[in-house]
Amino acid sequence: MEEKIKKVVLAYSGGLDTSVILKWLIETYQCEVICFSADLGQGEELEPVREKAIKTGASKIYIEDVREEFVRDFIFPILRANAVYEGQYLLGTSIARPLIAKEQIRVARREKADAVAHGATGKGNDQVRFEMTYMALQPDIKIIAPWREWDLNSRESLIKYAKRHGIPVPVTKARPYSSDRNLFHISFEGGILENPWAEPPESMYVLTVSPEKAPNKPTYIEIEYENGNPVAVNGKKMSPANLLSFLNKEGGKNGIGRVDVVENRFVGMKSRGVYETPGGTILHTAHRAVESMTMDREVMHLRDSLIPKYSQIVYNGFWFAPEREMLQSAIDESQKNVTGKTRLKLYKGNCTVVGRKSDYSLYRQDYATFEAEQVYRQKDAEGFIRLNALRLKIGALVKKGK
């Protein structure tokens, strides 16, 4: 017989799923449940979460402000890598899960808990992201995934359970979809979005105004980088979390950062997700601009070839895996000279680079100019072309039988 579970640390948001899970764990395992909530900049007052957790049966709740760590140690590394999953998704939910799970394990150690639990479904990616982190950091911890155990198989059954136990239900018919928010983005999926042909309603969006309703006058901003990380906006130094918060506001009011994608989940199915990532979109564009001035061509092309693999690794939940750490080391090595400024124009959903400069710039106007110059011998290009075309020329002769 399996050893009885006495104490569980639950990743708790106060939403429908984790509120039901809290009560279900107590009923099913007859154990003590300690809740953990991470302040990732979700824009909600977390004190009501504390009260709700205790009322629902938790013996204790930890609420930790991890916003600076989140941006500095999780978001900035993926931005240094220009990570984009399947060409569109900036990994806003993917990158939050390893931090939540890491802090959950820290609480479990402190409380001498013998198990951890999460509210991810058996169909999604988050279950993998949470559990990969648990196993990497505390290999002997027991893991409880209620969605893979219970018979509550739909949102409707969860709502009925919650009402039966007097748990407030946050999901309403007015917002019939699931959303997840942090300082990097907000995601929407399920409900009315499950039809990939249906356009998302404008009322759904939270962080951004419609590009059609954005100001008719563009906003210009300057972002300063040091070694691949943004450190200042418009000449003002800011902490990582404050910098991203500021850019979220600037991008949001200009309608920047909306994407609507059908993506490939790690478990095998396709799903439709809608994301708002205003500040992240600006930083991704700005970072590329500084790199274009400062990064060696072959280093850039090699690094770019790693982006799909790196993004897949993060999306699939392998943040604490050796392959991600190895790639991160290589990527960070490429960022040594990514220092400089970029100027961007934000206008009606568009984020356009309009200027860039750096003391480490590899761009030389005297070499690149179309005007008269004395440093580049154009005649040298003839031999360069002939040598590069040699294999093509030989291939064409073979085809002609010569």
C-alpha cells in the first residue's frame, strides 16, 4: 500500500480549477493542504486569494512577489534568445510555469510536505512544465494531478462541485473562455475560441486597445541595451519588472502585441490560443535591431538556427534541463557586444524600428555607402562571385553532358 500523503503544497490561483482542487484534495486524501500563489504581475489583488484559500480549507497560504525574478531570470533570457514558438508565440505562459513550480518546491521543502499538486489538465502543456520542474528540483516529491485522477471532466462539472461546496465561481457566460495573465502577457483559450474560424470578440482583450482605436499620432520610444538586456527606456534606467510594465502600457495603448494562433501542443493535439504581449513584442523587435548592428554575421546565423529548438525546449517544459542550460550559455555568449540603443515607432498595432546605434557597431558607412569611397575594391567581387558559382557552373555542364 502506498504511503499516506500527509501534507500537500498546491499551486493556487484562486480560480475555479484550483479552488475546486483545494477542497477535493482535502476530501480525497484527508491531508493538510498548503497553498502557494506567485505574484507574477497578473494585475490582481492577491489578498482576496489568501482569504478564499483559508475559507476553502487551506491550513496556510504563501503569497510571494516574484515579479523582478520573473523578468530578470526567466523573461530576459528567452528574449536574449529571440525565442518565438512556431513563429508567433512569445512563450508568455510557458516561461511562468518553471518559476511557479520552483517556488512551490521551495515551500514544500520549508514545510516538509511530501507532495505537490497543480491544476493543469491532462490535455495541456502546463502539466508537463510543472512536473518536469518538480522532478528536476526534488526528484523524490510525490505529484498529484487531480485532472488525471478525478471524475470531474468538464468546466460544468467543476462549477456544480464548487456550488455544492459553497466555493465562489469566477467563470461567467459573459467571458466563456480560460485566461492566464502575468507581467509578460495574457492568454485566452477554450470556450468561444475553440472554433478557429471565429474572430475573437473585441471585448475579450485586456492589455491592448484595438489598433483601429489606437491614437492617430505615433509614439516614439528609445530602448537602451547592455549585453542583450534592456536597461533603460527614454534615457531612464528601470528595474526589469518596471521596464516591462512601462512598455506594456505604451504598447497596449497603441494596440501592439496581439496574436491569434493555432499551435502544436506537446501532448500531440493542436489548440487555438489568443495572446496579448505588448511589452514583449516591443522588446523582441528592439533586441533584434541592436543585434543587427553589433552581432557578427556567422554568429547571428548560427544563433538563429538554434531559435526553433530553444523555443521548443522552453514550450515543452524543459527549462531546468541540461540542453536548455547549454543553449542558454551559447546564446548569452553571443550577447557580449549587444549593447546600444534603438528607436521605435509605435502606431496602430505596428512596432517599427526607425533608428539604432551602438559603440560596438559593426556597421561601417564608409564600406556600405553607394557613394564614392576608397576602402572597398568593387573589382574584387568578380572573383568572389566566380568562386562561389563554380559548383553551380560544373553542375550545369554535367546536366548538358559536357
